[in-house]
Amino acid sequence: MSFLNFFTRSRSAPVARDRLQLLLAHERVQAGQSDLAAILHKEILAVIAKHIPIDQDKVIVKLDRGAQVSTLEIDIEMPDEALVGR
Amino acid sequence: MSKVMVVTSGKGGVGKTTSSASLGAALAQAGQNVVVVDFDVGLRNLDLVMGAERRVVFDLVNVVQGDAKLPQALIRDKRVETLYLLPASQTRDKDALTEEGVGRVIGELRERFDWIVCDSPAGIEKGALLAMRFADLAVVVTNPEVSSVRDSDRIIGMLDSKTQRAEDGGRLEKHLLLTRYDAARAARGEMMKVDDILEILAIPLLGIVSESPDVLSASNVGSPVTLHNPTSAAGRAYIDAARRLLGENIVVDTPPERQSLMRRLFGRKAAVA
């Protein structure tokens, strides 16, 4: 460590605090979001399953939160035979 | 009325086991009936830290699976007669525990003890979830270090969503125990301050345990620091934390800075600038 470094030792703690605050603000939203997507997935699946036999893996629920607009994307692949005779 | 308290952190190596043993011992020293339960199946260490490693016959997994009765597995501390240990298994894996089995054992422990201290394994897997599952309150052990604070935040989220209390719409008390704190480094801006961490995690402070050689000496000889050296700074910090858990209103002292040689020679400016 040079003489200059010794006297201008960096104060790294504020950097740690700021990085954490930024990261956790992001991660907390994400954690809540994945839970919501999981709940929606389960309930939407239950409603559809009441009427049509459907494969659990063929239902995709995606939640994207943006600053301006958020979107909920639901992608359900229907088996051909599901709609026959209806 | 018994209380189930989980000691948890997410990150490993921050002092969960040391804190479980010390808080458990301090509560027992205050006259409470206490059992400390090791949930770290496969990597048990609470027995070693509490100096009972040669007295383990049956363990939590044996009791959960019905191979042993609870009294057969409980180990009574040789120093404090109201302190007991329920060790984890060293040979099984974490899948040996089931929610139903753990719930039954916790129910039995509630009938015998005032405090059931659950020493959680690190991580966010099954073992950690089972340790917090039936808790009435939680002690979140955190080091003043970015990875530990991040993991604590994650664990706080899980305490608020994955515990039985949270699912029943109840409130789970959460307390922050800051360990390995170094006031001098925090004053120099090299380590996050207590207030920084409290602001980020937003849960009340139970205590501050400074980085201290006394903690290592105590675990070396298999004795909680509250018993081995109750007048040391770490011992007093744990004893005060236990008194706060018992409802006493004691102000948390921020540990004093030890003056470094440089600071004594050059004063504050030289060290801080």
C-alpha cells in the first residue's frame, strides 16, 4: 500500500450499502412476482381443467413488470381432441 | 406458554450455531426451561459447540421417525440444569425429516419447555424450511457484509411466507442479531454501520455481538460463551439479547471502538481521510 493510499483509504461501506439497496429493491419485487405468477398458473389451470383435459406443462403464465406497462402473458396449448364435439 | 424460536440466516458461517447455543444457555441461565434443537441433519455441530458430542445416543431423526422416544434423545447440559440439547443426526440426509414428524416433535417439546430454540442449517432448502416452519419468532443472524445481508433479506421473505404462522395470517416476530461486528472498522467507513443494516433489513435489533476471540475460545472448549466467559463483551451481548427476548427493555449498546495505534497517533482525521 503506497503512502498516498494509506491516507486516502477508500470508504467502501457506503458503496456496500448502496449496492445492496439497489439489488434488494429489485429482488424483493422479483420474489413477490414469481409467487404471483405461480398462484395465477395454478388457478388458471384449475379453471381450464374443469372443462377441458389439459397437460399441466402446456400452460405457461408469464408476468413482466415494466416501469410503464406490465404484461400478463398466458399461453395455453390445446390438444386437438379437446375441442372435438363441442 | 412455550415459544418456538428459529435461529436462521440463509448464509453459512455467520454464527447461527454459536448464537443458538449462547442464546439458549443465556435463557436457561435466566431460569427458563430451554431445549436447543439442531436441524442441521448430516452436518451436526451444536453438540460439539455445547460440549455434548460424546453423549449423543439418539437424535432428532430417530425421534421424528419413531425409533426413539423424546426423553431418550434429550441431553441435559452438565452446567445448567434447565438446558437441554436435541442433536441432529450425523449419518442421515436432510430428507429424513418430514413436516408431519417435525410438527409432532415440536408439539411434544412445547409440553416440556418454555423455549424451543431451533438451530437452522444454512441455505433455503428443506432443512432450513423445516427449522422455521413452526416458529413463533425468528432470530436472523447477520454479518455486516453484503452477501450475508442479501441472504438475510431472502430469509426474512421466507419467514413471512413459508412459516405456518404466516400462512395462518398471523405475525411472526423477527429480530436481527448482528454478529462479527467491528465498530472501529465501521467508524472508518470500511464496514457497514448498524444503522445501514437496520435500514436495509427493516427488522428490530436484538443485539450486536462484536468480533471477539472469546467466542472462538468458548467453542474450542465446548461451552457457550455466556457460560464460559459471561463477563466478556460477547457473553454480555448474548445475555442482554436473551433478556430482551424475555421482554426486558434494555437499550442495545453499540460496541465501543477500540482505538487503533494510528488513530491515537494521528487523531481521527488521519485514519478517516
